[in-house]
Amino acid sequence: MPRPPSDTPSRPRGRRAPGQTGAVERVTTDDGVRLWTETTGPDRAAARPVLLLHGGPGLWDYLRPVAALLEEDGPVHRFDQRGCGRSDPSDDLRMARAVADIEALRRHFGHARWTVVGHSFGATLALAYAWTHPGRVASLVALNGTGLGDWRTAYRAERDRRATAEERARLGELAALARRSPGEEREFRTLAWCTDHADRARARRWAAEDAAAPHAINWSANRRLAAEADGWTETWVRARLRRITAPAAVVHGAGDPRPAGPPAALARALPRGRFQKLPAAGHHPWRERPDQLRELLRRAVAARADADDW
């Protein structure tokens, strides 16, 4: 009989020398798409590896600050999802294909199990990977995801409350443009993202920093993947969540304009889910509460499958 995956991960197969702190690599999937990846942190044999999944859908990896919170302990992998950022274009934009890409990365890096951390839409993708490959997930973190149930109604109301009438009008004008100049694109992103932060004094500056990324948003991926995930019924999702027996932290910034109720419901639906709210943190809690987030993440990474109280 095949041996079950060990709780102690294997080292990546010769990808980096022990102790090397960074490596950019393009990993080719079985359909020929090259995924941009970056690995940081020491390559220790006993360390549990971590994979970070960015949100969007259709964005690029922006989770380098999150990797920095964990990379003292072991390897942290990040990548641009197919069709996004520095990865190759692709017309195959399905959740099943995205899940297959994650599993291809796990095999490429040679890990038996790893901790999967997904932010925003990446939390949805992390859950889909975990219920498809439960034996490969040592622990899971859903970071500022949307959870179970309706979240858009409360989110839209809070988003609009945080923006001025002038900002809402300008955002509408920019969104309606068939094409935006580089300056208009940065302004569009800044206005769209500045309501995500709990620290309103610094929200505009943080959003502008993120908006300056030199990558195009893949709107096709955004529409297609979001529509697919939106089509999942809650009953269908709940049945699959029961397959995830790994420790699962559902982390939500109390100052995120998205409501806390749906993530809390997700934590209750997971067999070993734990809901954790970060006070005074927004949709990107590494901005406002990096120290508290580090402790939550390290606890999740250290959680063992056989621990009753992790």
C-alpha cells in the first residue's frame, strides 16, 4: 500500500541550496503554461513549506509582505496564477485548472504536504485545492476571504460609505471607459482599492502603491473564475468543506469592508475551523497589524494534524 503523506515535509528536490533565501523560477504545467514563482526563506529539511495564493481573480502576486512574516521559519512559495502577472497567458481559466496548477507546483517543489494560505479570492482557491487534495494540506489559512453566504450587499454599502460622492462618481467614469491610459488605470485602481483599508488616514497612499504595479488586470480571468465560484451553491460547498480535516484558520480584518459573518460561517462549517478576527485591520491586515498576523500565521503553520487543540 502507498504510504500516507508525512506530517514532516520533504525538502524541495534540489531547487535551492540549503539556506538560500530567494529563487525565481518558471514552472511549466502539463499544458505548457509557464507559471512565474518565487521562493523565499531558508530551505530547512524539518520546516513546513508554505504556499501563498493571491486574490483577484485576475491579479498577480502581491503577497511578498506576507512571505516576509514567515520566511525566517522555512520556505515560502508565491506565484502568479495562470494568465496573470508574469505567468504565461492562458485561455483555460477554470477553478479545476487553477487547482491542478497548485498541485503541479507541490510536485515540482517536492513537498509531501504544505500549508496553503489564500488571500481574498485566493482563500476560495485554497479551499478548492484543500477539498480536492485534502491529504496534501497540512494546514490552511483563509485570509480575508468572502466566506459562506451573501457578502456583497453589506460590502457594497460599506464601500460606498467610505468613499466620497466625488470619488464614487470618478470611479464610475473610469470604469465606463473602453480603454484607460496608464494614469487613468492607476487612478481607477487607487479609487477601487482605497476603501479596503481600515486605516483611513493611510488608505489612499497604500492603494496608490498597490495600483502602481506594472501588470495588467486579467479581466477575463476575473469574470470567468468569479462567475464559476459564484455558481457554487452553499449546500454543494458545505459538502466539500467536510473533506477538509486539516487545521483551518479563517482570519478576518475587523476593518475590512466585507462583512465578518460569512467568514465566521465558513469557520463553523470546516471540521477543524477556527475564526480569528484582527482588530483595526482591513482587507490587507499585513498593512495595519503585521505582528498580530504573523502570530496567527505561525500558529497555523505549526499546527499538527493530530493535535486536538491547535
